[in-house]
Amino acid sequence: MQPTQIRHPWRATVRTLVAAVIALLSLLPTIAIAGGISEVPAVAQVLSVIGAVTRVLTLPGVDGWLRQYLPWLASSPETPAR
């Protein structure tokens, strides 16, 4: 059986994009101050938040919640009832 990232590549892409957007939102106050931002801490912060959000998205409880409330962001589509 193939991993869901291979079976549903667009879902993996959307999930990573959501994690990246959430990470970038954490930088808005810094961006607002603008100018004196050092690239290394900013990049480290974005990568850390992306990693944390991606890790949280892999938890079964979170995936179950996503499947119920945001099915387009779940790791795989819901299987139709037979």
C-alpha cells in the first residue's frame, strides 16, 4: 500500500502550505517592525513552526478532527460508506 502522500499528493501539498502560512503568520509582528530583522532567526523560526505544525497534523486525533471539520485538509479523503 502506498503512503497517502503518494496517493493524494495535492492533500500533502495543501497541508504543508497551511503549515507554512501559519508559520509566516507568527512573523507578522516582526515584519511590521521591519528592517532590523536578521535572516537567520527568521528562517529558523519559520522552519521550527512549520515542523511543529506538520508534526501536529500527523497526530491521529488531529487527523480525525480534520476529517470531521475540515475534510479537505485531512491526510486522505473519507472512504464512502458501503
